[in-house]
Amino acid sequence: MVNRKLIRPTLAEIRDQVPSKYGTAPRKKVPPEQTNAENYYYLKQMSAKTPMVIKLTDGEEIHGVIEWYDKHCIKVNRDNAANLLVLKHNIKYMYKENEEKEQG
């Protein structure tokens, strides 16, 4: 009687032969959770002391210069009025004050 050895391919060899349902392209990287675009914008406006208009969710507008910010709020310095600490979740949108003049 002859002793025969059964030759089986490894699982890795089988995977290489069978086409994947996703193709052979490498996976895309997951985008970063934070792009730092917001931080960059605030720093740019703060360093230039750009007059800003901040529109709140209740419709009120705040005019002033952003002094500092953190994860949850921004501090707005205003001329002839008290400085304000505005929570970010109350901000609907904001824009540069000079953009308002150009549009109107």
C-alpha cells in the first residue's frame, strides 16, 4: 500500500484566487472626525479682529469681534455694549459684518 499525502491549498491561496465582491481596490480611509476647519476660521477672525454678525436661533443678531472660543461657546466683544459669552448651540449662523454691506 502506498502512503499518499493529500495536498490542500491554504485559505490565503483560495482568497487570492476568488474575486472579492468589493474588487481589488484598497479600502478608503475613514475621514477624520474633526477637520479643524472651525478652529482655523475662529483663529483667522480673532487675529484679524474682524467685525462679525452672529445670528442666534431666536432671530437676535449680535454684532462684535470674537475674542476667544472653546468647544461649547465663543466670547464676543461689543462696542458700546456688554461683552457676551454665546453658547454655540444657540448660534444659527455667523458672517463678517462687511459682507452685509456688500450684499445690501
